[in-house]
Amino acid sequence: MESVRKGLRSGAIEKDTYERLNCAECGEELDTKNDPDEIGTVRVCPGCGREWKKVG
Ligand SMILES: [Zn+2]
């Protein structure tokens, strides 16, 4: 799973004017979920199901 930081850098995630993270492909705001197998939180797109992990 890619990090949110990498997703932002590659353009897969866009940050809007309110600092919210949006999936560039769907335009959907990313949901947050806590995955016990991952450190930190996971941001998931409700449109395409793609996930990025947010560390720290
Ligand atoms: Zn998406």
C-alpha cells in the first residue's frame, strides 16, 4: 500500500482548499479507517476502494 505522501506526490490524491484529501480519479473525499495490521491510519476512497496509509 502506498503512503498518502506518495499518493499526493504522484497525483493520485489531491488536497482541496480545506486540506481534505480527495481521490483524483473519483473526486471522492477519502474515508478514514483504522486497520489493526497497519501502523497509523488508512485512508480509503469510497469510489474505487483504493487505499493509502497515513503514517504518524
Ligand atoms: Zn477513487
